[in-house]
Amino acid sequence: MLGIETSCDETGVALLRWEPGAPGHGLLSHTLYSQIKLHAEYGGVVPELASRDHVRKLLPLVREAMAQAGLTPADLGGVAYTAGPGLVGALLVGASAARAMAWALGVPAIGVHHMEGHLLAPLLEDNPPEPPFVALLVSGGHSMLVEVKAIGEYKILGDTLDDAAGEAFDKTAKLMGLPYPGGPALAKLAQQGRPGVFRFSRPMTDRPGLDFSFSGLKTQVLLAWQQSDQSEQTRADVARGFEEAIVDTMIIKCRRALQASGAKRLVIAGGVGANQHLRAELAAAGAKDGFQVYFPRLAFCTDNGAMIALAGAIRLAHGQHQDETVQVYPRWDLETLPPAM
């Protein structure tokens, strides 16, 4: 199975041999190209530039992944690609290339939901979680809690009302003058901050519900920064207070979601899942409350082709694939996916 990911600003390609129950499900190779340097000049992703860079990088990455795995195109049994959600131009690059390769080789192709790919990324590890479980999907565009009864059977328990966690990280970092991409830079700075110097609200935790809202927190941080002495230590302290507010909020919501669903397993996925403070605090919460926490390795937290190859392989193994039409979905409700059975 060839997996292709081009939903935003990273081009990911991976090859996977579908082996249910095997560690990593037979992952053979994965390659990734990030467009961070390209978009840094603009302080954010420029969709047209992202699409053009996918065109430039995708086929060389496919060749590189093939070489790493020691395979040729004739060895492929299927092609999986991200069909949405994401930037429409970027999605069309991956979908068009994948459909063309599948047609030329006479193998099936399947469009994968980007968030299902993230949700299933921990299954690439040696100790994969078995459904049912609750998944916290946290990235630049999404912060959602999903009840996973089985693969393909998803119920969204809580979603983003405005800024997602990753988006809040990036915007807050920009307000404080940190370089692009802001989220990782802010998280690194927070490690130098002193706990408790700045305490911000834990949004929407004072009422029932599992939805997320971080726009107000971003405003609190901006005001605190503007009214401070703006020294380097203060910058680090503000970053620490902001990160603690985000992490505490997610832990509170995760505990509520586990209680509401009755699940004892929690999966963390998406780019913010690489945050070390979040990982440590969730592991501690799991040890205290008696639930297991599963993380993908850091390389598979951000967008990558391996998670797309895995999600596609699972669905192809159950006879699901698309016709020759090239179709993408910039917006795509996770709950509309059919069961993988």
C-alpha cells in the first residue's frame, strides 16, 4: 500500500505491507518534506504556494520511498491518498497523482479522511490500542474528542468552536514575536518559564460539555504580555502559563469524555500530541485515574504518509475503494464515514 498525504504544508509518502497484528502493521518506509521554510516569510501557509510545492516534491518522494523499501511500482497492491479535509489545491495534487498511478498500475485507490489517519496513527506502534477508546485529536485546525466504538464508527463528543489548540499556539506565539512556526517555538520557550507566575483561565471547564474554545485565552495572553515588562524571562513565564492552561483544559475534557463514554483507553493524535508537557501530564492523569494513554511516535504526530497508508489499507482490506473520479473534500464530517467492515 502506497500512502500519500498532501492536505496542507507537508508532503508525506509511505509504503506499508498490510499485516494485521504485526508491529507497525508492516511499515516499510516513509518520507516527508516540510514547507516550513517556504511559508516562514509570510508567517503562515500560503495555499497556492503549498499546492505548487506538492507538485514539485511528490513524485521524487514516491521514488525515494520505493527505493527505501526496495520495491518497484509493480509491487503495489493499492494507493491511498488524503481526500480531505484540507486545502483544496493541495488535496487535488495528491488525489490526482494517486488516481493516475492506481489507474496506470491497475490497482485500487482509496481516499482517506485526514483525521481518521491521525486517529489511527497509534496503531502503527508495537502496542496498538484496541477499540473502544476515546481519541483526542489536536492539531493546527482541529481540537476534538471522538468516541471510537470500532474503526469507522465515530461519534464526536466535543469539537472546536473557534481557535483549535494548535492554531492558538501559533497565533499566541506570533503575538509575542516568536518565529514561524510559532507553536513549537512557544512550547520550547515554555520549558524555561516558571510555573504559576502567570495563570490564565481554563476555557469552558466551568460548565458542562466537551467543546473547546481558545480564542479568549489568546486575548488574555496578549493583554498580559502587553502589560508586562516584556523581558525574556517574562516571555518564557507567559508561554509557560499559556501552555499550562491549554494542557489543563485538555486533561479536564479528556477525563469528562472517558467518564461519559465508559472507555478506559485514550488515544492522543495530531501535531499538538507531540507537546512534551501534554504527554507527561496525560500519562500522569492516566496513572492516577486508571486509564491507558496511547501516543504515536513523534514522527507520526504531524502529517505523514504512514497514517494514510494504514487507514487506506484497513479500508481496502474490507473491500472499500473509489472509482476513477478525482474528488476531494475540503470539509468532511468524520461521523459520515462508513464502518470498516
